[in-house]
Amino acid sequence: MAAGTGSCEMRFDSGRPCLDLVATGAYPTEQLSHPARLREWLVGSGLVPAGTRLDAVDDEWLHRFTEVRAYVTELAHAELARRPALRALRHINTLATAPPPGIRAVRTPDGTWRRTLSDAPACAPLLAAVARDTVDLLTDPAARALLRQCEGDNCRRLYLDTSRGRRRRWCSSEVCGNRERVARHRRRTTAGSGG
């Protein structure tokens, strides 16, 4: 559980921010259930540097991000099934034409460098960043060839398979892979005991 949220901890291991956004809708319960969860996702995905004030994030942002998530999900599943998703593609392409957030490097008081946004975070540029990431995924044949859906029971997560040999079956070996190993062990134990 994520601290203080009462819902699943967000994971950022899909291989791309657009797929990490898709993952927030791949659970039985909505992971982007309120603006604070969207703020958490924006920082965790790397779209917004840690420590950035996200006071403007509200229900409207939440609605727009979940809408974009639906389009990205539709496009990714269409790619896996080798079928078109023209409405979703039009929407993503339109969003991708907007400029993403500007960034800059600043030196911290201790002398290290830190990435910050050049302006206060705004919804449209952050949606543009997700849309551009989706376009990059769809138009990069090498990345697109790595797109997979988790084979875990009841898991709908998508990820890029960057494993050696490209034989990864689960979104996470520690989560879905472990569930599969435990279930397999139970089946063997039950079959071995005759019950």
C-alpha cells in the first residue's frame, strides 16, 4: 500500500512513462483516484522533478490524464493485436503537437545539479509529454517490438521486454512472476497429495 492513500502502491517499471500511465488503470481499483495520486504519478514517472509544487493539479487534470490513458491503452493494445485505432491515434497526435514542459538545470546550495521545470507545471504540456512518449514508442520499431502484455492471471499491465533473450512473461518477476510460481507450487502440492 502507498503511504496514506489506501490503494496499491504505484509502480514505474513498464519501461516508458506512457506505459506507466497505462499501468495505473490496469488494476481492479483505480490508481488515479484523486488529484494527490496524479501528483504522485507525475513525480514517479519522471515527468515532473521531485520537489516541484503541483498545486494546480485538480479533478480536471485527473479527468484529462485518465482520458489520455484510455487512448494510450487503446493504441498499445491495437499494436499488440495488429489492428488500427484511428480515433485514439488522432487524439494522441493532436496532443503531441503541443510543446512539452520546458526544463532547466539549476545548481543546488550543496553544489549539485538538479533538473527543474522552467515554468509552473501546466496540464497541457504534461499531456503533450505523455503523447510524445506514445508517438516515440509507436514510431520506434525496436521499442515497439518489445511491447508485451503481462501473462499473469488477472494482470493487464503492458511493458517493454528488455530482458536477455526477450522471454520475459510478466510485468514483474517479483509480483506476477511470484504469484505464478506460488500457484504452480500449490497445484503440484495439491496434485501430489491426491486432493
